[in-house]
Amino acid sequence: MLKSTGHIIGSIGINRDVEGNENYRNIGFVLRKQYWNQGLMTEALREAINHGHEVASAFSAAHEIGNTKSERILKKLGFQYVKTFKYKMPGGEEDPEENLYYVLPLRDPVDK
Ligand SMILES: CC(C)(COP(=O)(O)OP(=O)(O)OC[C@H]1O[C@@H](n2cnc3c(N)ncnc32)[C@H](O)[C@@H]1OP(=O)(O)O)[C@@H](O)C(=O)NCCC(=O)NCCS
């Protein structure tokens, strides 16, 4: 939500890890295009990461090859590239795009 207007301009979703790691949660994010490049998603993700230890031992994230904007944001926030994989969503296309998969361990608040 944009504080100045109260409008919902994007979302962050916390879901099951696509690789099946029990203690990980996948974090996905999307923002309306007119609000890109103002640092808004970086700010929102930092907040989610600060509270992440309440729900998981690590966040994972994935994006299609060539999504350099997402790649930059994830690396800036400390996510480590793990591997490239083909992710087929239930009911998705037969030959899915290759995705890059990242992990960010979440610190216990005691360590902060
Ligand atoms: C990925 C996505 C959410 C990025 O959102 P965003 O708010 O534009 O990202 P940010 O603004 O936080 O960061 C992008 C750039 O903004 C710039 N930026 C950061 N803070 C800024 C500020 N205060 N003022 C101006 N620009 C700023 C930075 O230069 C940054 O680029 P850099 O990392 O090369 O330096 C958006 O492009 C999107 O919705 N994409 C489609 C969905 C998607 O691909 N999701 C990811 C897969 S789950």
C-alpha cells in the first residue's frame, strides 16, 4: 500500500518453496508498472525480510532468465543464486521457461 494515498499498488506473496524445502518459504513480488524504479519494492522486501524469521528459516525466490530487474533486487538484498531450473506451474505451459533460484537465510532477531 502506498502510504501517501492508501492505494494497493503491488503485492508480496509468501508461499511454499518451489523446491520442496519444508522450512523455506518462496517470496514473490509484483508492482504496478507506473511505480517502478522508485525503490518501492526494495523497501517492501526489506521489511518482509526483517520479519521473515517468524515464518521460515530462509526465503527462496525465483525469476525467469532475463528478468534483470528482479535479479538486481534479489542480489542487492543478499539472496544467493543456487541453480537454474525449469519450473512447471500446475496447468502451465508444456515447455516452461528456465528460472533462476535463490536463497536468503533468515536471521533470528537475537543476531540482529
Ligand atoms: C521486479 C519489480 C517488482 C521491481 O520493483 P521496483 O519497485 O521498480 O524495484 P526498485 O525500484 O526497488 O529497484 C529497482 C531500481 O530502482 C532504483 N531505485 C532504488 N531506490 C530508488 C529511489 N529511492 N529512487 C529512485 N530509484 C531508486 C534502483 O536503481 C534499482 O535499480 P538497481 O538495483 O539497478 O540500482 C517490478 O519490476 C515488477 O513488478 N516486475 C514484474 C514482476 C516480477 O518480475 N516479479 C519478480 C519475480 S517473483
